[in-house]
Amino acid sequence: MGTTMISMNMIRLTGTIALAVALASAQTQGQTTATNALPPVIEEADEAAWSFSVSAYTYFVPDDRDYVQPTFTADRGWLHLEARYNYEALDTGSAWIGYNFGGGEKLAWELTPMVGGVFGDTSGVAPGYKGSLSWWKLEPYSEGEYVFDTGNSSDSFFYNWSELTLSPVDWFRFGLVTQRTRLYETDRDIQRGVLVGFSYKMVDLNTIVFNPDEDKPTIVIALGLTF
């Protein structure tokens, strides 16, 4: 009789322990599932977040009018919005919408085809693009647009800004720049220059000297903020 009672108690105790282990295991699995489900939620949040940038390029043009060229951008996932002033012509603005593409790891790339409207002293429509590559410490970058002038078709023009820079450290870069523009008189269809830039947190400061071999080169001071 005593042996039978002990056996029954052992059976009950064993069952209780097994049930507790099963419940703990189920709870652990539930926690693991919830933890593994978190990264997609974070990715969706990042995809839905907006990012903004504002920049001002101040041109010091010898024997011509100095001017400031501001640009504002807003990006959310694939969507790219942009506004420019004094880019296609002085006292002229433009508004853009584009689609962001990108990929790669060691060789990372970004491409944004865009279309914009131009209004002011120059008016028209413009397809354009922005694109960059990043490999090691090198980064080629280019942006361009072709303005179809609706006021005078003979004034239609292809604008371009291209860079090739090297960043030996995260906060410093230098390189070469080319520009094709009609904003001021120049003897060169494509202007060539050198660039030196510094970065600190969200702020970028660049100095560009176009046509440094001339007696009076064009100097550009560019200040940018990303947030």
C-alpha cells in the first residue's frame, strides 16, 4: 500500500514537471518568434521615413554677377522630390520628381531618373538624372538635365555637374569636378575644377575652384545639411 502511494505521487510529480517544461518551452518559442519578427517591422519603418537635405552653392564669378544656387530635396523610399533655384538660369526655379534605385555592397550604386518643370526667366520641361558609385574610398557622382526651352527652342541646353572624389577619412574628401552651364559667360563649354570638402555630423562644406589655370578662376563655396 505504501509503495503504491509513493509510485502514484512520483507519477503525479513527473507529470507536473513535464507540463511545466512544456509550458516554458512554448513561452520561449513565442518570445523567439516575436523577436525574429521585429526586423521587418524596423525595415518598414525605415522605408516609410523621410530624409531631407538643403544646400547652397555660392558662386563668385569674375567680371560677372555673383549668385547663390539653393537646392532642397526630400526622399521617402523610392520617391524623390527636389526644388532648385538659379540652376538652369538666374532668377529661375525648377521642381522635380524622381524614382530612387540603388544596390550593391562593395560596389554600391544609386540612380534617380527625374522629370522637372522649369519656370522664371527660362521656362520649359526637363528630363534629368542623379547617380553615383561608391567603391573603396572612391566615389564618382554625376547629375544632368536637358532643358527643352518652351519659349525659344534654340535655347534648349544640356546641364551637367560631375565629380570624382577620394575620401581618405570619413570627414575629408578631395577630387576633380566638371560643369556645363549657361548661368554665366565662359570661354569653355565644359569647365574643369578641383574640389576640397569637409564633413561634420550632418554638415558638409566644400570649396570648388573652376578653371584654376586662368588668371581669374570661378570659386564656389558649397554648404549642405542633411537631416
